[in-house]
Amino acid sequence: QRKGVIVATDCNFSMAVAYHAVEMRIPVFVIMPAYSSPPRLRMYRDYGAMVISYGSTARDSVNHARHLARENGYLCLE
């Protein structure tokens, strides 16, 4: 069984995942590049997601999300 969900995209899909995971009491992590705007990061946090800024590109964020998922038993959604 998975321990939580990781999403590494900044789009409506990741917002929906964050919202519904929190509603279902599933830990959710959103991995976003370091250049992401503070208001956008705050929006995910307001939903209840744990936000991690990582890397200088979206690809860096996706690779980090995959790594965290493997290491911690999370489901990575892309």
C-alpha cells in the first residue's frame, strides 16, 4: 500500500490531485521548480499539500518526484 501521493506538475491536474488527496486524508506532496511563483505555492499549501521547491526546471522537479516516490513508497502521478 502506498504512503501518499506525489505530483510534479503545475497545472489543474495537480491542483485537483492536491485538493482531493487532502479531502481523502491522503498525504500529498507537490514538487515544483524553484522559479515557481509564491502565490502559486501558497495556493497548494492552502489546499493542505506539502510543497517542495526543487530544481531549476520542470524536468528536475519530475525527476526528484520520481526519486522521492521510489525511496518513500509514494505513488507518483504525472
